[in-house]
Amino acid sequence: ASRLGVKTGDLVMVENPLGKSTKGKVYASGGIRPGVIKIGFATGERFSPGLGPAYKSRKYTPSHSMLVDPDVLSPIMGFPAYADMIVRVKKI
């Protein structure tokens, strides 16, 4: 995070080489290897006004699904390959 000039609470855009992107809020924990980011699964793109706090976070909750190439499938499970994506992170 420090190398990118971002800190906990900053809003960033995460973009892959396919031009797909999502935005999210940084949580810099120090417990992850430098050069690696983590985006939680089952977050983003599923919001309803009835969800209360989850609805309020929709503007800064990233969606890993927005980064996935639907044509690249796991050879074992047959669904989109979610891990090991190359991305660029930019503060917005």
C-alpha cells in the first residue's frame, strides 16, 4: 500500500489487462505479501435498498466478478478462474 501511496480508507480502482475494472476501499493490514491484493468473494454488485449498511457500502465495495474473464475457466472445477489475476491499482 505504501508503495502505491494508498492507506486504509482510500478509494482505488482495480483494473486488469482486459480493461475490466472495479473500485473499492483499501484496508491495509500489513498481513499480506507485498505486491499482492485480496478482494473478498461474494462482494459487490448485489445491493438492495433493504439491506441497510450493505446498501450504503455499494459505492466502495469491489466486485471480483467484474475482473473475471468468462472465457478462462478452471480446468478442474469448470467455473471462472478467480485467483492469480494481474491487476493495476490506482488511487481515485
